[in-house]
Amino acid sequence: MNLSKREFLQLLGAGSVAGLGLGRHDGAGAAGAVDAMYALPRFGNVSLLHMTDCHAQLKPLYFREPSVNIGLGSMRGKVPHLVGEQLLKAAGVAPGTRVAHALTHLDFDRAAQRYGKVGGFAHLATLVKQLKASRPGALLLDGGDTWQGSATSLWTQAQDMVDACKLLGVDVMTGHWEFTYGMERVKEIIEKDFAGRVEFVAQNVKTADFGDPVFKPYVMREINGVPCAIVGQAFPYTPIANPRYMVADWTFGIQDDNLQRVVDEARAKGAQVVVVLSHNGMDVDLKMASRVRGVDAILGGHTHDGTPMPTLVSNAGGQTIVVNGGSNGKFLGVLDFEVKGKKVSDFRYRLLPVFSDLIPADREMDALIARIRAPYEAKLSETLAHTDGTLYRRGNFNGTGDQLLLDALMEVQDAPIAFSPGFRWGTSLLPGQPITREWLMDMTATTYSYATVTPMSGEMLKTVLEDVCDNLFNPDPYYQQGGDMVRVGGLQYACDPTAAMGQRIQDMRLDGKPIEAGRTYKVAGWAPVSEEARSAGNKPVWEVIEPWLKSRKVVAARAPEAPVLKNVAPNPGLA
């Protein structure tokens, strides 16, 4: 179903008139606001649509953006390390609008009630179809973290997302969490499901024995007579951030030198546009853009940063556009190039929020999602408890959703301290909403989510926290892995992100008493990357937390435990 612009806007207008009011800053009436947001005038002769980090969320959802995304040194005050009002000011977005709600945490509960849910593949499909119809030859690029993050993706071994992405019309993708299904499953999908439909590209994944490419490094596509190269950059730290045994035969890494060779090769073969489809994380992309020449744009993901405006990075070959596409299906990026004289002469970029109450659901995609979910619907929708407060994950140090997991682990596992990984995926709940099994799985669904109890010395506790903190705040982006700080329950500490490695974690205490380096403490946790945890008889973490939720029926609002920060405020990445 290809909608004309008029038909598309008629449908959107009908939805808006039916009581789905727009904010006072959203334009002259609902129809005008919808037109301004989604009916982008065509520009240039090459168009790319970009989605990333949907984390297997097929249905509309709530997702609270971070109030803490600290940038230090040269990154202080720059995208993506701007939150709340600072981000709105930099982007020229008025407070109180739909776009402001999509981009920030500001007044989240009230704005979410007012503007409704975001994302959903059926709504995204309508938007993709409209944009492809208005931009002949446009490609849909998927930056990865697509096959993981929900119960159905785990239970179907990603088949739900594979089928949905084929129907959505994804043309090219790269990956990260995809690899946690194991090498054989990834190859099976690419060789069978994607054959002739979707290209999987990653220039930085090689065989461990001979260093041969595992995937195509790039693909060439002609758009309106313009040869375009799409180069893949998979998450470079997959064997570190995730279990090594899942990708035992492959190596990863940043590999700037190889990327430069690939870009040069594509140019030599006639590419007039070269774009890197990246899962590095934005800080890494910004550094890479300064080091590799000949790249017109880096369309990035992994760190879940929704960047409403592009960053232009200078390098030896000119300038490279760097953008990041947000997460959870909330956004669709549109990059239009004007190519003249065999090179890019101009561009336009828009990051479109996907409001499910404004965009009608695509009937074909809606039907597919219903078929996918039908065998699991009763299990997914079972209410385990209700929440009195907002539950969310995203933020540098903690969120109320992870605090709930920590509290449950400490009580059920009888441990005074608990760790929850600094994952950036996971959906949000509003006060009064049911905590369903689906939400619990949205927060925990990985292929290695084993719950653990580990004796750790005070010295080891500090070592673990220092190591994760360095991944987050190392001044060299190439030593960052793009996650957030491990969430800590029970243990109090101070953190100085500006200090040197090994000196950032300070004043560790348990029940007000200093942690002793030589003393052993019982620590609950989940999602260990070691292979031993798989065979140790540990339960999946959801099996530990679900009975705890059921026993409570109503979960009180939670204040996330966070460290005392030193030498940070004021900072535009700290609300």
C-alpha cells in the first residue's frame, strides 16, 4: 500500500481530529503540525532512511530519554551529551511540544499521557512507505540491535524481527546484539531469510584464524543514476561487552585503516556517495569521522542518542556528517543528498519522531505482528504487579526500572549488594500501569540473562566499578564501549568522572560502613559474560524476579540509588 501525500495526511489529520490534540507550540492546528512534521519536501537526488536500536520492539511503547548523559573534556556541551532544556535549546525545539517530549525526559509522565506512545513497526511501516514513495530509490538502512530486546525475539530466536524487517523493506543492515544469538544463527538468517532481500554489511568482522571477511564490507547501490556505497561498521567491542563464546571464531574492532581501504575501493569503483552504517556509538563515530576521509556521512547507533541536528566533522578529505538515530523505534532519520558533478554538494537531515497516535498503522504489518504475537499473547500480557511510580532505565548511573531489579535480586538472593548491567535498552512504564511479563522481558531478555550470586572482595568491587566507569568516561572515545554505568544496589559510593582510571570510584560504603578491601561480600547480579555461568545451573533472571513481583501486587515508587558525583556539575549533560 503506497499512500499519496494527500491520502497520508488525510489519515493523519483524521487521527488528530479524534481528540489527539497537539501542544500549543506544535503549529497552526493538528493538520498543520502533522504536515510540518511528516510531509518532508523532497530534496536532492539521493535519499537514505535510517533506523537503529529498535531492540525488537514491534508494538508502540513509552521510552523516557535520559536526564543524565555527561560529556567531559572536548565532549562537554556537545551532542550527544546534552539533556533536557540544553538539548532543546541547541536543536531549536520549543519546550512543551511533541518533539520536545520525544527528545527529552522533561515532564515525562504528563507529556507521555498527553502525546501517547511512540514507535511500533506498523506505524513505522506507514511512514517508511510514504517517504519511499516521495523519494524514489530511497534505501532503508538498519543500524542493528534489531533482533534483541523482547520476549518474542528471544523465544523465536529473532525470527519475529527478521520477518518484520523484510516486510518493512530494510535494504541494508549491520549488527551488534544480533551476534548474541550465536554465529550459526546469524549466518542462517543472512544466507536464507535475507538472501536477495537484505544485505548485512560489516567491514570490521573477520575470521579469527585467517582474517578473512565474515560479511560483505559494503554494498553498492545506484539511486537515481548515482552510485552509492553503504559500508558496514558492526559494534567493535562485541566479544568484550557480550559473551566471547558466542562469536568465538570472529574478531571485531574499530579498524580505521581497513575502513579507509574499503572507502577508497568504493570510490575507485565509482561511488559518488559513501555512507558508513555504524554501530560504534556516537562518540566513537565522531572520532572516526575525523580520521577517515572520503565518507560523506556516518549514520550511527548503539548509544541510543537521538540527535535532531547533524554534527559536521572536518578531516583530511573534507567534512563528514555524523548523526545518531535514537532507539526503540521512536525515530526515523531522513538524509537527503544533492549530488552534482559526481560528489555531494548539499544535504538535508531530519530526525522524525514516530508518534503512533498520529501515524496510522500499516494493515499488512499490523497483521504480521498480530500473527507473531498470537501464540504468546496470554503469557506476555499477564499482570505480575502494578507500579506506583514511573519505571525507566536510561541514564548514566541508574534508573527506576533497574532499581526495581536490584531490590528484587537483593531480597530474593539474600545479598546486601546487587549489580545490574548498564544496558541502554528497556521500555518505560507510567504510574499506575501494570507490570506485565512482557515489560519484565523487555528489561531482561538476552540469551545469557542468568541470575548469579558471587562472593567478591572489597578490592574486587572497586576494580569492577572502576573498569565499567572507565568504559563510560575514558577521555579517548576508542576506549569507551557505549553502555552506562553498572547499576548498584545496597552499596553507596562517590564517583569523580574527571579523575584518572583507578581513582574515579571513592568512599565505598555498605550500611554506612566503609567497604574493606580484604573482606568478602555477597553480590547478586545477572547477565554474566563468562561461559561458566551458562553451565552452573543459574536460573534466568526473570524467573527470580517474577515471583517477587507477584508477591507484592503493587510496587512502590522508587528513587534510583546513584553515586555522589564530584567535579561534574554544572554540566549540560546533567539535568
